[in-house]
Amino acid sequence: EVLLVESGGGVVQPGGSLRLSCAASGFSFADYAMHWVRQIPGMPLEWVSLMSWDGGSTAYGDSVRGRFTISRDNTKNSLYLQMNSLRPEDTAFYYCAKGTVGSGYGDYFDNWGQGTLVTVSS
Amino acid sequence: DIVMTQSPDSLAVSLGERATINCKSSQSLLYSSNNKNYLAWYQQKPGQPPKLLIYWASTRESGVPDRISGSGSGTDFTLTISSLQAEDVAVYYCQQYYDTPPTFGQGTKVEMK
């Protein structure tokens, strides 16, 4: 059974930083791209970032590019999202999602974690 | 970015009746080289993450009941629940993966009448 468990969310002041983690199990983590998707409560889903199976390719949404950095450690079956210069509009649930291809492009999400809540507020 | 527009925003359906959700993309999601439509559907219940229902516009994910089906091609797609059950009450999202960034529709809330 595929399991994705996010951690690292919390309350942070505007301009602050936070690092999210996603621990994966139940599949061959190193074979698949991984994604971060976020959702303001009660609002639609917004894709944030992807990293290819080997870490060689990344992509970001316009709203986070230059502030967020995605990374992965295939030896630890883990995905990360370093979030800097946080803004109140970054407040959302952040989901780790498994892709279905190695590149992450042309990809949908077949498994999701339960999410971790990030609140940016003074 | 490709814009995904769902209709209606919400609908109330009686138990056992049909629910139909539409999704329109701002450009074609049909990739000519493989004749596949890069469109997925998700179901999200309150307090839960999204769950994949349909990919390639009409392929049902393992374990999804056959009363849930997807159809359409190009820019117009439909998710149909042929006989609504209580456990189908949720918000449904379409998502295009033809281009990066992948984008979602605004969601359709399905309630029991």
C-alpha cells in the first residue's frame, strides 16, 4: 500500500521560512516523479512543484518560483519543500502527491498524503 | 497556463439518480502522437485529500466503482455518476496534465437532494 506522510507544517510569520517533508513507502520511490500541491481550505487545488525521479528536473508554479525549492532523497524515500519568504497567501494545506511517470511532465497524481497545514500570519 | 472551467459549481441529486459534471479546457488536451486526452478527475471528501478517479479522460482507477465514468475529448469532458450513492457526496475536480503547470478546475460540489 502506498503511504505518503507529510510533516513540517505550522505557524510562521510573513517573511519566514519552513521546510516540509514527505515520507514515502509502499512503492519504488526512486522510479517516480513527486509533486507538491496546495489547497487553501474551501478553495480549489493549486499545483506547486515537481521533481523528476532522479532529481534532475524541477518545475514550479509562478506564485512560488524563486521562493520555494523542491528536493528529494531517494536513499531515505523522502521529498522536501523548502519555503522561504513566506507570504500570508501561502497559507494552505500542502499535499505530497505521487506522479505516474519518471519525468513529472504529462503527469497526474495517483496517490496523495493527508496534507500538512502551513499558516503564515503575524 | 491552460484554464479549466467546471460546471455547475454545485448540484443536488437524489439518491440513485444521475449526476453529470462538465469540464472545459482553454485548449485541446488531445495529444495527436498518442491520441490520448491528458485529463484526470479527482474526488475530495471533507477533511480528506483528493482521490484519483479517472485518468486519460476515461480510464477508471483501480477500485473506483463502475457507476463513475469519464468521457469527452479535445476541450470538453464529462464525469458521470450513473446512480448517486451517499458515499459519492464530495467535491470533484478535473485536472489537465497536457502542459506544465498542471491545472485544476474550480471544483463541483455534489450533494444529496
